[in-house]
Amino acid sequence: MEKMKGREVHLSKRLATPLAVALLGFASIAIVPTAAPAAEPSVIQAGTYGLKGGTVRIMGEVTVAGSLAPWRPDQRVRLFVFRNGRQISTRLLSTTKGSGEWGTFRTAIPVRVGGRYAAQLRYYGHAGVDPLLPSATPRMRWGIRYPDLRAGQCGPVVEGFRKALNRMAFVPARSRCFNGKLERAVLAYRKLNGLGRSARAGKRIVKRVFSLKGRYRVRRPDLGNHVEAPLSRQVMVFAKGRKPYAIFPIASGAPATPTILGVYSFYRKDPGYNAIGMYYSSYFIRGYAIHGYKSVPNYPASHGCLRTFIADQPRIYDLTEIGMPIYTFGNAFVPFRLAPDLPDPADFD
């Protein structure tokens, strides 16, 4: 038995060496790293559609469509949109299997604000067993076309024009039509920006408004919720700190009876008409008041008050509060300066 045991031990020793060699060889094969597959180049191409002469009408949209190869399941490209050279939005676009190895994509870009636009598509590549390299398109550029707008006109462009004015604190009605309230908002915009004092909205005015040019800069933000009346512009501005929120056209005091200048506070409010035709009056010192009146010309014409249009005054009356400051300043009788980037008002009227 001892011999047998010794033999067993002897055999086990003899077998150990080739088994160890075999296992070592298997282990060395298992740990040898495999080379990663080389990434293929990808090709992305796209175009813009809906343009006329490289432009799109304001409130329209531009379609961006294109393809990417080779296609992979769940493949996406990223769209970047620029306005005046600055990125304004980005979105991911899924691709759909097209013919051959191509995947396709499509999207629409609405144009609601003026400026110079561009779009670019980028593919960031694909990892895994079928890797792809990144690729990108050049920037695709387009401009904006602007129409003339006239009283009584309706539609999406008028609605967008109204919203753009409202974003700059002018207060046209919530309407898709060019009504009287929108006319007064255009008049206030033109007065504020040193343009011809009319309610006409020609192409250049429409372009400026959609580009959000011509905002009012608050002079006395320290007054909190207050009113400012720059008499050289013949408008009245409601502001909270540095933010204007309502702008109306006015007619201030005539040369013989000028509007008093300075900082005052509203101390009395009279609803309805009084005996001399003042409508919904808000007094800020002695007999000086903001009030509606039947005649509001485009020049200083009152006895010292700030006249407003009858249709605007109920809203103005609601905005004024007892104790609210009002700041009147400027010279109502000097010619107003033109906005620096515009020609003479005769070009518009």
C-alpha cells in the first residue's frame, strides 16, 4: 500500500508539470489585449429650405434637413442656432434610416426676432464595436425680410410686431390686427426714438422693433415704482427700478404754460370727466396732473399737464398710485435728435 501511495505521489508529480504549462499557456492567451476596431469617418450634410434670395419673412420658419452616413440605430445629431453671431438655441435631432447607409433628419426653426441667423449641425461620433468619427457642417446663414404694416392689417406678422413692442414696454392691445391701440404704441415708439411723429410702421420701423432696438433707459431707478416723463420725447414711462413696463405718448405743456420739472408724488386722483374735460386725472403737484383729453397733438400743447389719449387713460389711471413718484425732465421745445442709425424721418413718412 505504501508503495502504491508512493507511486501515486510520483505520478502526480509527473503530471503536475505539463498541466501547469498548459494552464499557464491558456492564461497568457486570455490576457493578451485585442486591438480596438478603427473608427470609420462619418459624413454629415444639410441644407436650408423655405428661403427666398437667402432670406425668410419675419414670423416665418426655416427648414433644416440633411443626412448622415454611415447610419447607426439611435443615432442623433445636434443643431445649433445663432443670431447675430451668438448661439441662441440647441436641440438634438434623431435620424431615420434612409436609403443605403444614410440616415436622415429634419426640423423647422421659427424666426420671431430680427437679426442675422445661422445654423450648424454636429455629429459627435459613435463608440462601440462600430465606432464612427465626429463630423460637422459649415454654418448655413440667412437674413430676414420685413413688410410694411398699416392700420387695419391683421395676421401673424402684426401679432409678432405687437409682442415685440410689448417686450420693450409699449402697450398695444392683445390682438392680431393693427388697431388704434397699436397705432398709439407705434407713435410712442417713434417719439421715444426721435423718428417722425406718426403711427406709420414702414419696413425700417418693423425691422427695428423686431430686432428689439429702441428700448427706454430708466433715468431714476432709485425712485422704485415710479413714472418718468422725458419731455423732449413727449412720452410717459412707468418703471419699477431699472425696468420700464408701460410707455404711452403724451402732449406736455405748451411754451406759454410749460410742464413743471422735478420729482413729485401723486397726491390726488379724480375719476371720470371734470368740468373742463380732463378725464381720469392723477395730480402730482398743485393743478398739474396726468389726464386724458380729447386733443393730444404730437407737440407740447397743454396748460402744463401731461395729456394722454382718452383710450389710454383708464389704464394709466389704474397704474398711478397715491404716493408714487413722478420725474419730469428735459426740454420739450428743442428739436428731437434722430436715432443714430437711421436717416431723416422724411424717408419714412
